[in-house]
Amino acid sequence: MFIGLTAVALLAPLEVVAESDSPIKVDPQDADAEDDDNGDDESDESAAVDLGPVVVTTTGRELALDDVYQPTTLMEGDELQRNLDSSVPATLGRVPGFHAEYNGPGASRPTMRGLPGNRVLMLEDGHRTGDIYWTASDHGVMVEPLSAARMEVVRGPSGLLYGSNALGGAVNVVRQDVPEQNLDEVRGMGAGQFQSVNMGGGAAAMVRGPLKDGDLNFYGEASGRLSGDDRTPEGPIEGTDMRVFGGAAGLSWTPDWGVVGAAARHYDNVYGIPGDFDGELIPGGHPGGVHSEATRSSGRLLARTSEAPGIVDDLELRSSVTRFSHDEIEGTIDDEDILGASFDQWTTDSRLIARHEPVGDEDDDQWTLEGAAGLAVHTRDLEAGGAAPGTRSGFERDAGLFAFEQFGLDPVRVQVGARYDFRHVDTLDHSTLRTRTEERTIEKQPRARTFQALSASVSAMYAFAEDWTVGTNLARSFRHPTIEELYSDGPHLADFSYDIGDPDLDTEIGYGADLFIRSAGDSLSVELTGFFNYIDGFIYYAPTGETVRVFREGVPPRTTPVFEARGEDAMFMGAESRVQWEVVDNWFVDATASYTRATRIADDDPLPFIPPLSGQLELQYDTERFFGSLGADLGAAQNRVPRPIQIGDETEEVQRPTPGYALAHAMVGYRHPTEMLDHTLMLRAENVADSVWRDHSSQLNQVAPQPGRNIQLTYRADF
């Protein structure tokens, strides 16, 4: 049991919802805790900016945010409301090191420290979301942000401890739809949002409370979103409309010895993927775009006891099952839909965690030792269909053992963790992968694959002055190839690509280091981080410069670029920072910056789609009733692009550079607490000058700019 928290984090924080498993999480009591007098103590809850200490918990112990071993961002309260957007990645777009890849509002995907796809582990109440946001750029995170209580972002190699595919980090959207404490009164909220950039918006409502006078608690939620096409300064991006409906219900029993509960959640999203802009076809895109219909239904179970036998202080079981379906409609002929791709996926996610009793007494300046160990099991069954799904059907089976220990002797704290994973991947179709491009014929033989890997992490922090801490993380991480990376063999038109997998891919092995300095004073909050990641066998879809002629019923034949899965050594290095400073009473400066340099080792060539140096500078004003801000989102030009590829007599440009940008934004807000409700109203303007700018990580940037000026009105009422 000596090696663990990193690993508990590995599985525990996948349930960041529980007071004991959250990678970064406000104490659950605080998540629901507005003062009982509903606003009489406005000064405690009204601040949009709070530079004081924030209580978080991890593996069953409350910690101040500055005591957390990983570079971490917690977004909740007014800060969350100010940044709310149509998707979770877009909402977190200003978090240092985080980038939201835009391919339409319904297809927004996360990138962290330049690492895309399932290297960023997306969680909802500590469980994997169960969608396929990481497989291609036309898929998004199927989670509604408007009803979230908070969002937690853990960056860097330590994020691997939250799962085998978290090389970039982990994001947890917290709602607690299984109430984990005994609720003493009914509380809830209602919220609405309008956006001018697509003439749409959303609404959400949530209520939770006790059932009569017993130990039973309930949770209920409903949400919806409707929007038209996004508008750019050069015209609308047709085919980016979206319609979303969702809801959840949960019930828990919270006796003195623990908690037992269950919840069900459903999410339905119909959204468009653009195929052209202003008459110009996006490379590989489908004329007129593609219409996607996605649904996600999940059930969750939680059981935890604090009266476990022996040295075990806390024993917990978390389990979930999710069904996700996704259809891509390429058009209609004779009033019948043309189904280009169809995905039907079942996933399960279970973990058993045992935490041992703490040793030592921190109050008497003695050394302390605490930790946990556990078992995690994850399954995935994917059925791919339609005319061109781009991949074959298959299944994945994962099992992992993890452990962690945390040692403290003020002013030094050390955390050691390890995880061992086993994975089996296979396809249901073992026929030869055969692709004839316009330049050559490619043949590969599918086969079942089995992978095993060990990850480990050592973290240390030293409090060298009052409110100042320096820390470091060293980690060996891994990621196994997926069904899609092993067995892809066809056009994925909504993703503007023809994908070819490689059944012989090996496991990615990453060696990473973080060095950070952090301060959490009353008027100054600082976190500066430098990072380095060397990844042996980094898997990515390399643009080959080759093309395939794709024939589809109802549209003319077209040329589609070929992308081939490859595993090549790569190096990622960079820095990120955030400084919040209360200059004078009620006036704050908030500045962030992020930079990643990613290179393929073999030929010293830059990797594609890496975001440039970017950041935000904002001046904020905040009082009990009125608040506002004025600032700018800044991005440098990205000129580090892969060199052109020579195919025969032709030279193909893999990716073009993108220019820098400076986008002004402003916000005003008002809070009005009453005896029954606490009202908050915000008016925000993004890209005030309606500037043309392009997202380097987006597949659309060669043809279409990003959305233009957006006037956003948000209202929320808490009771």
C-alpha cells in the first residue's frame, strides 16, 4: 500500500465528485452551501474574484488549493458563470495550458499542453463521459456546461494518475447528481443564456434536497440549448447549428456509516459540421456539410463506508455504464437520409478504492502518512456502421491496479504513486486493411493486441516562505492505442479526412517533468509552471500528402486527403502561468499565458495543429452588487508548421501558418439577493471589434475564420 495517491488520483479523482476523490474540489458541503439566510451575508458569496485560500479535498483529506501537487485550476461560482459557453471545452478556453479546438460549437474538443484527443481525460462527476470526443475533430464533448456546479482542471504528467489516457491532464465537470451528504433543505437554481453570434442560447434548472425527514436525498436537473449557424466577420459558417436536450435524476441514502446512491443521465445533441465556407470547400469536407445526431445515456452507482474493517479507513465503490450513439447524415435523396457513419458504443467504468487510516499528527508538527490503493476496470464495445465510418468495429478491455502514499513533514511534502494497466484490443473484422490512394496501394493485416504498462509519479513541495511554495512532479506515463488508431480504413468526411490505422502500433510511453512556483496570499495569487514531456512512440494521424477519390451517392466525386496513424518519438515543452492581483480594494488584474513547442524527434519537424503562444489580460472590478471587467485575448502567430511533403512531382503543404490576433472583451454584471432568490445578471461582449482571426488547431482554419462579435446575456437565480 506504500505507493498510491497519485494512483488513487488515478482512479479516485476520476470521481472527483466525492469528497474523497476529487483531484481538485471544494468541500462537498461547500458545493451546496450558500448561507442559510439566502444572501444576508452577501460579502461572503458575492465576490466574482476571490484570492483567499480555497479548501479542496483529495483522497479523503481537505487541502488548501496551494497544497495540491499538480498545476490545477478550479472554476466555479461567478468565474464559471462569466466564462460559460456552448460547450465545456469552450467554457475552459481561458484556463492556462488548455485549448478548445473549434470545428463548430457542437464539435469542440479539448487540447492540453498541445496534447489532443484522449490524452485529455474528460470526466463528469468522476466518471468517463463515455462519448467519442477524442476520435475525430467532428466529435465533441457531450456534456452540458450550463448546469455544472464547478469544473476542475488538472494539468501535466501527474494527470496520468487519473487514468491511462491522461497524458495531457484531466477535466472533471462536477454536479453531484448522487448527493453524497445528508441534505437539510431544498436548494436549486435556474439559469438562462443568450448568444448573438448564433442567435441562440440555453436554459437549465436544478433542484436537490432531502426526502422527508430521513436519510434519503434527491437530485433533479433539466437543460436545453438551441442555436443557429455561427456568424464570422466574413459571413456565416453554414451547417453549425445545434439543438441539445438533457436531464438527470439521482437518489442517495446517507446513514452515519456512509452513502449508497444511484443516478441516471441523458443527453441528446443534434449539431452540424460545416463542409464549405463562402463557396469554398473545406479540404476533404462534404459539400453542404454533415448533420450529426448524438445521444448519451448513463447510469451511475456509488457505495462508500467509513466503517471498513482493519486498517482501512474508507472503502468506496463507484461504477457507471454508458450507451453512446452517433449518426452522421450526409444529406437526403428522395426524402431519405444518407447515413455516412454510425457509431453505437457501450462503456463501463468501475473502481474500488480503499484508503488507510492516516498515521502521525500534523497538528503536533509530526510526520504524517496517508494513502490508498485500488482496482479499476474499464470496457468499451464499439459498433461502427454506415457508408463510411472511417474505422472498424471493435472492443477494448482494461484493468488497472493502483496505489499511492503521501508523506508530510512541514515544510516538505512528498507524494509517490504507481499504476499498472493491462489492455486487450481487437476488431470484429480481421480482413486486410486495403487502401488505394492516387499514389500507391496500402495493405495492413489487423490482429488482436494486448498491452501492459507501468506508470509512476513522484511529487514534492517545499514551503520556502509564507504563502509561497515551490514544487516538482516527475512521471512515467503511458497510453495504449485505441480501436480507431489500430483499425481505421476509410473516409471520415465529417472530419475532412481519409484515415488509415496501423495494427502494429505500440504503446506511447511518456517521461514528463513539471516545475512550479505558487503563491496564495490574500491579495496575490500566482502559479508559474514549466513543463517537459518526451513521448516515445507518440501516436498521431500524419498528413501523408496523398489523396483518395471518394464517391458518394448524390454528390460529385471528390478528392480527400489521406492521414495515416503513426507512432514517432516527440517532445513537448513549454510554460503556463496565471497571476491574480488585487491592486486596490475591489480592483483586480488577472493575467494568463500558455506556450507549447512540439517537435517530432526524428526530423526535428514541428507537429501539426499545436496552438501558438496565447494568453489573456483582464482588469476586473468587483463589489457586493456590481462587477465587471475589460480585457483582451491575445495570440501570437503560429509559424511552426510541418514542412511540405513531396509526393512524386507534387509538393503538398501539410498546414499553413496562422497570423496572431488580439480580441477585446468586456463584461458588466449585477447581483440582487432577496429573501427567496439570489439573482445574478451578466452582459458580456466577446471579440468587440468583430476581428477576423483563425484557430491554428481547427480543421476549418484554411477556409473559415473563427466566430465574430458575440453579445452574451446570462441570468441565474439560486434558492
